[in-house]
Amino acid sequence: MVWLSRRSILKGAAAFGSATLLSRHSFADASLPVLRAAPASAQLAPAGYPATPVWAYSREAAGTVPGSEIRVLAGESVRYQLVNDLPQPTAVHWHGIRIENAMDGAAPLTQATVPPGDTFDYDFVAPDPGTYWYHSHNRSTEQVARGLAGPLIVEDREPWLGEKGAATRELVLVLDDWLLDSDAGIIEDRWDDLHAASHGGRMGNTVTVNSVAYPELDIQPGERVRLRIINMATDRIMTLSLPHLSARLIALDGHPVRPRGAETLVLGPAQRADVAIDGRRDGEPSTGLMLDPGNDEWVEIASFIHSGDTVLAHNPDVRPLPAWGTLAAPDLSDPQRETLMMEGGAMRGMREARFAGKTMGFRELAANGMVWAFNGAANQMDEPMFRAALGRTVRMELTNRSMFPHAIHLHGHHFTILSQRGAANMEGDVRDTVLIGADETVEIAFVADNPGVWMIHCHMLSHQQSGMMAWFEVA
Ligand SMILES: [Cu+2]
């Protein structure tokens, strides 16, 4: 799709034809394939319920949730013309890609929003292999909740699948959380619900896997499969369990880890985990992908149905994914030190914070829709939280003084987790989004090697909308 294959030229031409009828586009580059954002429909609730009106991305005729999978090789370009056929302005963020700043889609920081009927050309290199996703980054509390998100898979140039000790196939599992009414419609009048925002965020009531409620997934007994698990929920932390499948973690947020046991996994919003599983060989036909909705009552959100020939037993050790080789190692000898202090929310709150150029008390902040702050400032977009010289190592202490967990995401960079809850992280995990529990402190470090202005925000989108948003500059 990236090199202008015959197929992509044909697709581009087809898109040109239909787009001229629908939109007032300036065709700067008519050869770009179209990624359309438009209203669509999806069967999210179990059979027997009506289909749900959603907003969806599509590369072909009809929009789907999740949006069509985009898949490239590491180092290749992702090129799409976003066509906005929504009733609202929008923009696309390519989550976790160490991208050129102008392509980051973080409206209004890195580009203007794309008005209804208009287009924007995205063209960038995806340098690092791994499991990523793309989603709306304007009014995202609403637009992601309506379905504007899809998987973005960057394949490694070095072989892994099919090698000794590796998996023989892979399966992308998109987890999402929908707030539906009794007719399976998305509940639409609570985008600015400050009660939800000051707690854990806008929680849904229907968890789906690849936008299906309780799907059955086929697996052969003993078969080794790579799961690429993506949490696309706006606010829900997915606490998962994969019993009886010898689950081993092989990557976090796209970055390889030394394989380790992963019978339970905690994925904050926007986080990803790649997990190798082995189909069970004990004759039991089924096992579940289990979710703890927060009350310790595990529910099965998908089931692995075992059928077909039994695969020869694998060595229990899983072959590690090839190392990236593209990420600069932080120099911790004399780093630039930064802090991010999170406060606000229910049960603890904050006395005051700066917002829109003045210091406000709790009530005035709430009247402006702000219930959270970073370093004493809510939604601080007029100046950067910090500036770093290009190539400098930044060591950052993130402290959560609230009663709720937060999923802090840095755009344009991946960072090493140095410590969590006071304990050194011996695994050296590298991530783009880190979950920080109530009263926890996490230390991270990264090389500020990507020039531009980059958002730093909570990926619980209700929290982002109500104050947990800022940016930093690398120059
Ligand atoms: Cu948060």
C-alpha cells in the first residue's frame, strides 16, 4: 500500500471519484488513498439488539469499528488523505508513532482541526515495529467514544512469526467499552459529565472485542498465537486474565520486552500488550479472555474455542521479539529533571489551579469544566510545561496525588520506566503511556530527540478534557 502498487493507485482513483461528489476538497495529492471519517453502523450489542449508530473510519465503502487495520513495514510510510464527512471538525492522531511533528494530528497544537467536508493529507514514516493505533484527537471524549479509532500495525523487517519458539500466526484484539442505552444507541448527552470526569471517567456498559460482544475465537490445541491487544476505551482500565494459555508478555506499547509471565495484564486506556499464548492441550475445548470490571467478579469477554489438529508441543520459552535498534538510550548521568504532579478529582480535589490565565478556586474551575490539574494548572495550552534541547535526556517524576489512576501519554516519544512505587523497574520497560495509581510516583526518562511541540496528557479522555492536558517543546 505504501509503494504505489497497482492496488493503491486504483483505490486512490476510486476515492477521487466519490470524494468530489461529497466534499469541497482541494486535491493537493490525489494519489493518496482515502481514510474517511463518517457516520456508520455497527452491531456492538449482542444478537437481538439493534445495530448501533457510530462514527467510523473507512478505507473502502463502509465505515467499521474498529477502523480498518492499517499495516506497514517498519521504516515505510503511512499515507492517507483524511476526508471528514462528520458533522464536527476532526483530526487523526497516530498513537505511539515517533512521528514528524506536523503529522501528529494533535489539534489544535500541531495542526488546525479539519472542518466537515474538508481534507488533510497525512504522510509520515513509521520507524519502529509494534502494535499501535490511530484515533481522533479533537473532541476525543466524544469522537473516540463514538468509534473513531482503529489498529495500526507496524511489522518488523526481521522475521519472527514462524521462527523457532515464535508464534505461527497473530491476532489483533481491540478492546473497547461502549455506553449504550436499551436500544443499543450510544448515550449522547453526557460528553461533559463532570461527575464522571472527576471520578474514573465515562465508563461504558458494553465491553467488546473487535467490536463484537462475547466473540468466539478459534485456536488449535497447542497452537502458539501472538495476540496484539489494544485498549481503545476512552476511560476504562482493562484488567485482563488469560487462564490456561501459558500467556507470556512479549511487548508493551509496541516495544519488545524480555518474555515474562502474563496470566493477568492491566492495560490503561491507549496501552497495548503483545502476548504469546499456547492453545491448551488438556482436552478442554474452551477458555476465556477474562475481564475484571472492577469488582473482582471476572467476566468472560471472549472465548478461545479449541478445534482442529493438536500442534506439537512448543518449547515453553517464547522467542523474544527482535530489538528495535532505533531508540536512543537515555543518558542518566546529568539529565534535565522535570516533575508532573497530578491533582484534583473527587474525594481529594484541589483548592485552586491556574486556568485561562488566572488562578481560580475549585468552584470557578468546575464552572469552567475543569476538575484536574498538572503542576497546578488545568488544560495549560498557552505555554509549554517544559522545554528540552534536542538530544537532551529528560528524567521526569510523575506523582499522582489524586484518588484515581491516570494513564499519562507523551506524544512523539517512548520513555523508559525507571521506577514505580519507589521500586526500580528492573525490566527496563519502554512505553508511550504509563498507568499511575492513586498516590503513586513513577519515574521515567527519555531522550528528547524528536523536534516539535508534543502533547502530554491523561489518556482517560474524560480527564484530558477536564484539565489533564499540557505540552512540551523539543528544539
Ligand atoms: Cu486521568
